[in-house]
Amino acid sequence: MPAQPKEITEKILATLGFPATVTEQKIGADLMLDVKTEESGRLIGRQGQTLADLQYIVNRIVFQQDQSAPKVMIDVGGYRSQALEALVKKAQEAAEKVKRWGDAVEMEPLNAFDRRIVHQALKDDPDIETHSVEVDGTDKKVLLLRPKKR
């Protein structure tokens, strides 16, 4: 049986006591679930942590049911979209510094989802390569941007 990310998300939200409507939209190979709720602040959490945790749980359930299912992104009130735009802009600015100075640039520690966004945003840049490096004592990693070796 194929996974139903929208229904899974609706069930989790209802169980947690969040009255919400969920709409889905394909974005490339991924699936974006847009959640509308009166309690968006509580669902987003401090620095988006609750939203990130919800997204992680939904993806784990979906992947358990169907390993070929698309990656699920969850947005609440446009929070994720704005945060992703800012992250991509920050990555592009870091890439410009690498090109200008020729030195490696280290971005702040990021979770796996955010690192994937940066890797995707810079993958087609012929002058930049990205590498994830562990940060001791955390589950996060920093991204190193360096000039591509030729």
C-alpha cells in the first residue's frame, strides 16, 4: 500500500489537538504539505524545531510504508518557505565569498534537511563544492564550501 503523507499528517495533528487543514503540492520529486491552523506559532515551535520534528516523524512513517515515496516537506503559514529562501540566499552569499577569496567558508550548524537544501542549491555551481562536517557533541553538522578542485 502506498504511503499517504497528507492523511498521516492530518491524523498526527488531530491526535495532538491541532485543528488544521492540509493541502499538498508536488515540488519536483518532493511533496510539500501546507498546514493551515489557528495555532501556527505552537506548531512551528522555537526556531522551527516543532515543525522540523513533525516533518521528521511524517517522513519516517511514510518511508516505513513505502521506501520509494517522495520526501515530504511540511510548511505552516509560509514559515518554511521564508526560512528556505533565507537559507538559500545565505548559501549563495557564502559561495560568492569562496569565489572572491578562494578560501573555504563554514556555515553555521544545520540539521539534515537544511544541509540537503544547501547542497541542492549549490550542486550546479561549477566553482563550488560542499561538504558536511560533524560538530562534536551535537546531532548537527556544518557545511564547508570550498573552491572546486580542477
